[in-house]
Amino acid sequence: MKLSLSYDEDKIYFKNEEHGFLGYTTFEADFWDWISKLSWTVNTKKFLNGEKTYIKTSNKEFLEHSTLHQSVMAHWYGIKEFLETKEKGFIVEHHNNQAFDCTLENLSFAHNDLNLAKAHTFDKNQPRLAMQVGVNFFKDFSSQQYQITMIFTDDYYLVINGEYNLIERIYLLYDDNFRVVYNDANRIVDELLESKMIEFSLNYSQPSEI
């Protein structure tokens, strides 16, 4: 299916109203000028069948980064870095496993082996926990730091020196290391599913906020 493009001050949108399709990425003027001249599509059959597919262009200049998420990373990090990471076996990872959310904060370079591990662990288990605790992570491009967020809908307590404190949310800040962030996020989800408790001997680089 062909997609129409539009934008506001925050996002660029890729739409097909006939099939109810919506994808998006972070707005930046030069990037808009670059991609708005091209044709973008999604595999109609895969989309309607609920199979994973990506927003793509067939433009010959984009052969090395034909999908939207690849083009986003090639633009923001530079084509040289994109190609170097690709040669080393890295792919572009969607943190929230949503293929049409190509916002900059939702994307990272990750080795393909780590991407496959995430697909069989965090991506499967995180939705099982979502009704009690929303665990997500994103990367801030300007600071090059990651943040894991935990938003609690059930009653959870932070125990400090034997004192129980009811909490609504926790934020953990990390330096630029996707593997460390993924390992901690996956451990948080696993421990909450198994015991509803977290031992905060994690790898985050700065104290948590409540």
C-alpha cells in the first residue's frame, strides 16, 4: 500500500486511511526535505494479516537503508556510522517492538544476536506484566543516555531501611550502552513476573527518581 506523508512540529506521519495504517518518526526539517520527495509503502498483505512488516522506499539511493527506521538512523547518526555498524552485524532495534514507531528515541543500534535474544525474552514477557507495571525504555539523542521507566498500576512499595513507601513510578538513567539497558530491563520484567519484587543491584549509572 502507498503511504501519504504529513508532519507537525513533533512528528512526521505515514498514513493510509483506507487500510487504517499509521506510522511516524521524529520531525526534523532536513529529514523531511529528504524523505518527502520519495514514495513510501508497506506490504499490504502482511499488514492486514498482522505480520511484521516495515515502512519502506524503493528509491535506488536508499538501497543500504531502504526501511524508514534505517533511514532515520542513517540521517541522525550519519551514513558512515550507519554502514560501519551494519558491517559489524548490527541492526536497528525498535525498543518497544512496534515496527511503525520510528521515533528517534525508540531506536538503537544493536547486534543482531542481542535483537534475537530480546525478541524471545523482553518482547514476549513485557506485555504480560503491562497491566500491573509498565516497563519501557528509550534513548535521549541529545544526551545519549537511556532511561528505563516503570509505571505502577498495582500497589508496589519501595523499601528503604525497613520503611515501606508506596510508589507510582521509577526512572533509571543509563549511559550509552544498549546491552546493559536491555539486560536490566529484562531482569526487572522477569523478577516482577516471578516474585513481584526487584533487588536494585542493577547497572544503572545514576540514582532512581520516584
